[in-house]
Amino acid sequence: MSSNSGVGAPQRFRCSKCRRAPQSFGGFIEHVTLTGEKRPAFRSKSARGSTHEREYICTSCGHYGWSKHIDLETKEVNR
């Protein structure tokens, strides 16, 4: 077993800024709005990785960001 394997992609999507903030409980997929922009993802071979990155806005903190997490793809399809 390798000690360099890392933790991988989180199971549930959270805004990257909210995830790093201490004592932050916001930024989950329910607090995210998709802008409609997407671009091809580089190295998308993971269990929770999509083939495209999607731009999002976090309504909790106002952060604009890009992510290839599969939860954003699911949110886009279910609009």
C-alpha cells in the first residue's frame, strides 16, 4: 500500500473557498449556482471526475470557481 495515494476527490461537492475556511458549514452543492460555462477537463479519469469542468458561484461566500466534480454534472443535467 502506497503512502503517497492521497485522499482523492471528496464524495460530496463543496466550494473550494468554504472547504478551506475554519468553522464554515456552507458551500455544499445546494448553495452552488452553475453559470452555464464549461470547458474540457484535463485528466478526468477518477471516480468522481467529469469530462468537463463547470463554472460555479457559491451563494454562501460569493466565490466563483471551476470544478470537474461529478455532482456539478448531475446538477446541470437535473436543471
